[in-house]
Amino acid sequence: MEEDQLFMRRCFDLARLGKGKVNPNPMVGSVLFLGHKVIGEGWHKQFGDSHAEVNCFNSVLSQNRAKVPESNLFVSLEPCCFHGKTPACSDLIIEKKVKNLSISTTDKTPKVNGKGLAILKSEGVRIQTNILEELGNWFVKVRTVFVTKKRPYIILKYAVSNDGYLGQPNKNIWMTNPISKRLVHKWRSEVGAIMVGTNTALTDNPKLNNRYFYGSSPLRIVPDRQHKIPASAALKDGTIATWILADGKKESSPSKNLQYISLPDGAAFLPALFDRLVATKIDTLLVEGGATLLNSFIDAGYWDEARIFETAVVLEKGIPAPILKGGNEVVEKIGSDRLVIRYREG
């Protein structure tokens, strides 16, 4: 059992290499071993490219290929069993005559969700499941929300003063340290879209791009029903794909990257936005504030994770920070800041 966990942890290490590149597919890693020796490794590297199992088999050296049927295949997630952008991995495993498969967790995608394992069992493959299952579920949590709830995985991010405020009205106040700032840009490289409210766009004039880490920038989203955001705003610079969620009024756009979208008001607003994002295959939404926008997500129950920087700054008065209840909490020290990551239960 200890050896099984060791190989599965290697699958997780490999899976992590696809972070921010494979969405909306899940991060998956795969290891092929024989007689306590690894003879193949692979991971899903890029959306639309070969899956982890394919890359694992392809990595096997010519002198070891005849040994593949005798080997044990470890995969961090149940192999797919339908033809999408790539052929079904369950078919490949059968073709390679592998007789021993170990996975961490099942793929909750409706077309899979145990069907891949059933197909393999019917072909005589011996299957071991639930190896480090809790960790395996964590690796695919974004995918699971995307395919089961039909909306993006939603991350709330904000900084809080030592006395519990987000900031002060109409003031651009920076509270986190430079290390935390760089970390936030790393997060931006890993998500599909980022969103702020109208007041934040007007007060802070944010770029919402990734400037301090490797990788791409996410789709930028801002509601502006009354068309308050000026044409000179950084969000309208045309450098990155941007959605302005306005009313039905047509706006001329100087850039193909800038799109005006009309969505219903009230309770239907966020579900309509999620439908748009899902249709665009965006599976992760980072909500950076301000208070009105954050509370609208919290009040509607639309959040999966919150990343809260607790800072040493004292404001004495200002805009109260949102209050989140329940969930599991992880705390990290980031220089002078305290990062609290809260995962919502259910």
C-alpha cells in the first residue's frame, strides 16, 4: 500500500505540470512501472493534446515496450471512455493489453463517471481505486464543479486590513506586500477569467493582467450597466480579451478584444454569466472585488474557494470585509501577510 501511494504521488507531481494549460480538462498524471521500476511517465500537457495515458505509453523505451502488458498502470484520474478531441484512453489501455490499473478517483464527467472502469473490467483489467482519493479529488476539483454544476469554479480573492476593512470609499489603498502581489499574478496565470465590480474599476483603474509571473492573462470581466467606465480606462485598452457587462445599449469598440455583453439583471445575472463562460469553455473565475460584487456571489451561494490576505494595515474606518462561514481553512504566512484559504463545504 505504501508503494501504491508513492506511485500515485508521482502521478500528482506529473499532473501539476499541466496547471493552467489543460483547462477545461483536468490535470492528470500517469506512471507505468514493472518490478519496482518506472518504465513510463506522462501527463496531460495542453488542452486538445494527448492525455496523460497516451504520453505515458509513448515515453516507454523500445526495449521495454514488450513488457507493457506485464506492467502496472497508475493514473491520477479514471481514464476517459469517449472520443472527444482525442481518442478514448480506455481503448488505448485495452489495446496495450495492460492488466493492472490503479487510480485515485473517478472522473465525474457524466460521459465517464465509472463507465471507463466498467469497460476496462469487462476486458479483464484488474482495477484498484481510491488511492489517496481525497488528494485526487482536490486535483480535479475545478473540473468536477465545471461538469457537475455547469458553472466555473469560483475563487473569491480580497485583502483585509488588521481591523477588518477592505478599503475606504473612492480611495485606492494597497494593503498587501510585494510577495503577495506576485502570488496574485501567478493565480491570474492559472485561471480562465477574472472579474471586478464597477466601483473597483473606477477607483483603482486596474489592468487585471498577469505582469509579474510566467504565463498568459485571463479574460477580464467587469459589469458597467450605466456605462460609467471611461474609454481611457485600462480595462478598455484592447490588449486582452475583455467583457463589459452593460445594458442593451450598443457601444462601438475600437478593438476586437473588447466585447459588450448584455445580461439580465437581478437573480438571473450570475447564472447567465456562468452560461456564457461555460459556453466559452472557461472553467475558473477569480473574483477580485470590491465589496458589492463579492457579497453578491456570497449571498447567492456562488463560491468554491476564498483566498483572503489578512494584512497589518490599520484603516480605523472603511468598507467592511465580507464574512464567510463554514468550510475548511488553510493558513499560510506570506511575509507580513497572513493568507487564509477557505474551501466551501459541499
